[in-house]
Amino acid sequence: AMAGKAAAAAEPLGRTAEEVAWAETLRGACEPEHHWRYRREFLLRNVGELPAAGSAQLQRLVSLSMVWANHVFLGCRYPPQVMEKALEMAEGIQVTNAPVRTTRDELVAKVKK
């Protein structure tokens, strides 16, 4: 029974092994574990039926997951509609240890000092 418990704990949000395996195929080769954990949660929360490989639906989901992760971890900015959609999809994901970002203008001002 213990082995089952450990496996369940490793699978986020009560997802099936199939869904988790699907998500793993979308991990970036150089993506840090910390970033991936949250991006995987974003993907699994928003996937519904597993989309076909190469489908527009899959590309859109993956793109929005990257927009969100890049925004949270790297401070990247995107057009307002894109940001809005990504943040809406990330509703409820509790990110710990994300860097606290100031706006680009504030960062540039700091560099100039």
C-alpha cells in the first residue's frame, strides 16, 4: 500500500499516470526543476482532454504555459491580452521562491545610477 501512496504523491492534482507522462514530454531540455514543477501544474490544470501531438490546441497551451513561466520566473512581458489569458489560466497556482520583479523601467533606472 505504501508504494501506491508514494506514486499518488508524485502525481500532481490527482492526475492519471497517463496525463503526467504526457506532461513530461513537454518539459524543456534545460528547464530547471523548480520552473518545470509549476509549468507542469499549469499544463495539467488547463489541459482537459489530452490534445493531439502537433495540434494547434497543444501549441497554444504550451505557448501560454511558457508565457506564464517566463513572466513569473524571468520577468518577461507580453502583450496585455496574452498576459491576461496566461494569468487567468494560472489562477490558484501557488508559486514559492519566485523572484520579486520590479518593472523594466525601474531596473533600467537602477543600472543607470
